[in-house]
Amino acid sequence: MSGKGLRIGTRKSTMALAQTEEIARLLGAAMPDLRVDIVKFETKGDRDQTSKLLRHGGKGGAFVAEIRGAMREGELDAAMHSLKDMPGNEETPGLIIAATLPRDAANDSLVLRPGVTLEQLLVAKGKNFKIGTNAVRRAAYLRRLFPEATVIHFRGAADTRIAKLDRGDRQKLASGSEVGPADALVVARSGLERIGLAARIAHDFKVSEMLPAVGQGIVAVECVERDWLSRDRLGKIDDEPTRLRAEAEREVLWVLDGHCNSPMAAHATLEGDRMDLVASVLDEEGGRFIEVARSGAATRPRELGRAVGLDLLDKGAAEIIARTRPEDF
């Protein structure tokens, strides 16, 4: 689109709309004459609330592909994505991340069903507790932190999941069976803050306890690579420190060729001109755990990410990833 308008595609979820509205606010502050139109999509991952995301090609196929398709067809000028939902182990010909918003909290948080206390969970060490998540990374860490708990598959947008938790709903599975109800959920703190539910947080996991997903807490805005007008506009709201951290973390994902069923994590921090990066690979049961940490120049994030990724491979990460790569869905 030329002229004074920019069309941004996004999912219909409460969180996605809040993130997209923040993009619109920032663009409006940078370019008061720019009209921003938000185009809502109901993606495969939103329509199917029972299957594991793997059935749709992972988070990329479930939440990203349809919006990208509309952008390539010229129906959109840009697309909002949670960076953690964007595949980092494959090329995206013709598209580019033109802006990253300042990073929100990257850590995960625990939300409890009404009537359940954190003390009960800790004293029992998870025994007889059912903790819900759809993320294999979170599931693997939970099995390390609460080996007595049962980790169950739990789908939906953050507000939908919490409503299901509060009602005591059972989670339907693609097989037709059900699990639950859940006693607790693990949700990204940034997501809870976005939708006004931070008050539900019973416990914040430290990054050292549960390393975040690659790009967690980062909102990315993608556009067509040759759309120089959109790139210029979006570049005005790009946060450089966040972009550098994102590049380091996603380089680890690229080197490892991780897929949507791989329990992988990475988190970068900046201090002056130095970047610290820690990354991990776990098996699905949380039994085998490989973690690597390195420091490097903040201006060379991909080089640091590549070094960390290669260190993980040297320690046996490829074997773990291969075991979690399914042959079919």
C-alpha cells in the first residue's frame, strides 16, 4: 500500500490484538499522519484447539503461515508475530523482520486454579498435581522441577486457557480422549501482562529455573523484503537492543535446526557492549539436559549465537533433537 496507510495482519486473540495495537500506537507516535488498519485472522492454530501444534506444522504452520500468505498476495503490508512463534530453522524467502518492539518480560509464570495454593504445590513437590502446557520446552522443564507432577497437554489462547482452568474444564485431545482438569498452568509473563491478567501469577520462574523460548517476550513485525516503503516506516519503531538479542537467540535455533517438537531454549542479555547468551536442549522427559553459556560483543550477535549452537552440538544436542523429531503426525 502506498500513501498514508499501512495494513497489519494479526491473529484475533486478545493478546495478539493487544500487541498489534501497541505497534499501531508506536507507529502513530513516530508518524502522526500514518493510518494503520488492523486486519484480523483466525489461523489454523486458533480454529483447532485440540490437536498438538505439530499437526499444523508447528507454531509456524499454526499461527504464522496464513498471515504470511496474505502478505505475499499483497493483501497486507505487514504482519504482527510473537517472535517465539516464528520458525527460526528455515528460510523465509521474500520476507524480512522489519521491526522488533522493546522486549517485555521473557520469563514464564505459574497460574493456579482457584483454591490451590503455591504452598500446597511446593510441599507436595507436584505429587497428584496436573500442570497444563502446550509447549514441549515448558513440559520438559516442569518434569525437572516437579518430577512428581503430571504434565498435561493444554491448548488455547492465554485468557482461554485460564478460563478453562478456573472452570475445571477437561482438555479434549485429537484422539477423542480428554485430560485434566488442570491444577495449574505455565504461561509467559509477558502474555499475562498484555491481557491484564498479571494478578493471576502465583510464581514467577527465574530464567535460571526455566529458560525461555527463543524470542519470548518479543513482538516482531514482518513485511515483504522488497517493500521499501513499509520497511522504512517499520524501521522507525525498531528497538535495536531487542533486535540484537533476537538475532543471537535465533541463530542458535538455526544452527541446531530445531523443530517445533524440540525442547530448546535460549536467552540473551545485554550489558554495555557485551552480550551474554545461554541456551539449552532437553529431552522430552527432562532427564537429559545440556546447557551452554557464552559472552561476546553485542555488535556481533549472530557470531555469538553460532558459537553457542555449535557448543550444544558438541555436547550431544543433535541426538536429543533427532529423537524428538517425529516421522509423522
